[in-house]
Amino acid sequence: MAQPEPPPFRRIVDEIRRRIDSGELAPGDRVPSTRRITQEWGVAMATATKVLTTLRQEGAVRAVPGVGTVVAEPQRAPRGEPSRERRTRETESGLSRDRVVRAAIKVADAEGLRALSMRRVAAEFGVSSMALYRHVAGKDELVLLMADAAFADVELPDPAPDGWRDRMEAGARLQWELYRRHPWLAQYLSITRPQPMPRAMALIEWTMSRVAGMDPVTLIHMAVTLLNHVRATAAGFEDDLEAEQESGMDQNQWMAAMEPVFEGILTSGTYPMYSGVDGSEEDALTLETLFEFGLARLLDGMEALVERRGATGGGGRHTT
């Protein structure tokens, strides 16, 4: 008796799994989006959404905030109660502040800052949460140490850009990539109540070190304005991570589910600006494009300010 034909979503899942297993799609590569699936296989959006949901449930793909759905790294041993061997090894080697901080960063990167707790970090070592308090005073201190450690990992380009605009752009991009690696970090930082983090301050100092002719107040305004653009845009990484955990849908799946609602709004004729971009490429408006557009416009404005100060001979800070 002939075997029944698998449903369309299953055939697509199997094809994408074949591409992953063959190496055609490597870990970190983007897999076809819901829109691409509908175009390539001629299926409905609901079917395309089910394809990505199934692949995610099977551990073949994962959602990366601001990027999309990508091929997951090879599966490791499942989390849970550590083995006796691991428990013994961790106990014998002993904890340290640095190891606790690094473990906490790993948890926050994968699950978000809301999921972070002393108990959750302790589970990574197979010890009680009380064991961590010998190394950090509590969660507040732990997160501060995490943020400072994250900034310590930033590698400054060598040679460094000499021009002030190139230096500011390089500094902004270093921050952007840092927030992409650690989605929780941008939302943790505060402009109104800045945390004492010397390594973060060192990066901002480096970023602004080629600007000449500015008084200190103007210079700090330039620095914080640039910082706030990068930080505020990158806050979407954490928003997207938490939204996926709460809804069970990645960004593409959520947009697919909302598409009928938006279509009704856009076809009403009331919102010509929004309807004007309807049908554009799916990556026409992303966190990445917002970062790039805003960065260029900010630097354009600051360039006009620097040139005006130079033309009027405005005094202030000068660097060599």
C-alpha cells in the first residue's frame, strides 16, 4: 500500500533540513523567510509560518534579533541537572567572580536579562545560589560586572582611524556589534543615571578623541547623542528576544500573522506614507537600516557643526 503524501509544510521542512545537513546552509546562515517560502514553494503564509515553527521546535533553526531566522549551532547536551562528573569538577575547581560573570553573560545572551537570576546562574554550575554570594553581592552588582566585562571584550581597530568622523563612525559600529552580541546590554545602559563602567567610558573617550575645536559641554553632547542613537536602536534586539519568548513566534512569523491586519489598514488610503512602502523588500526597514540611516544623518549634522566652529575659530578642546 502506497505511503500517504506528506503535507506541504513537511516537504518544505525536509528540504530545508536537507540544505542544512548537506552544508548548503551553514550555522548562522539565514534560512528562507516566510515570504521567501511562499514565493519559492507557492504555499500560503500560514504554511510558511508552520515551516519555520517546526524547524525551530526541532532545534534546526533559531531566531536572532535584528537578523532573522538562522541555522542553529549543532545540538549540545541538553541543559538541566548537571552530571555528577560536571558537578564534581565545578566544585573541585571552585567558582570565581570572573566565571560567575561569564556564565551570567551566557544566560542573558540566550534568554534575556529578565530571565537572569542568581539561581539561574547557579544552575549553570550545579551549585546553590548561595555559593554565588561569596563572589558577587547580588544581581545588581552582577549585571554591572557583566556590562563592564562585555565592554572589555571590545577590540579597538589597529590602526585606528585618524579623521574625527571616521573615528566616531568606527566607535558607533563597535558599540552596535557589541549590542548585537549581547542583546540585553543596550537596554541596561542608562543616559539619565549612567552606571560607573570605566571600560565603557574608555570606548566613548576613544570614539571622541579626534574631535577638535569643541568646548567640553558640546563635546559631551555629541558623544551622548551618538551613544543614545546606537543604544536606543539596539534596544530592539532585547525587545525582539523577549517578544519571541512570550509569543513563541520570531519576527518573520509575527509579521506574517499581522499581515492581514496591516493590509486592511494600508489599503484604506488613509496612510499614504506607509502604503507607499508596501510591497518593498522585507529587509527594507530593519534595525540595521535604522542604525545606518540615523548614523549617517547624525554625522552629517555634526560635520556641519565642526566646520562651523572651525570657520568661526571657536576655541575649546584640541587633540593631536
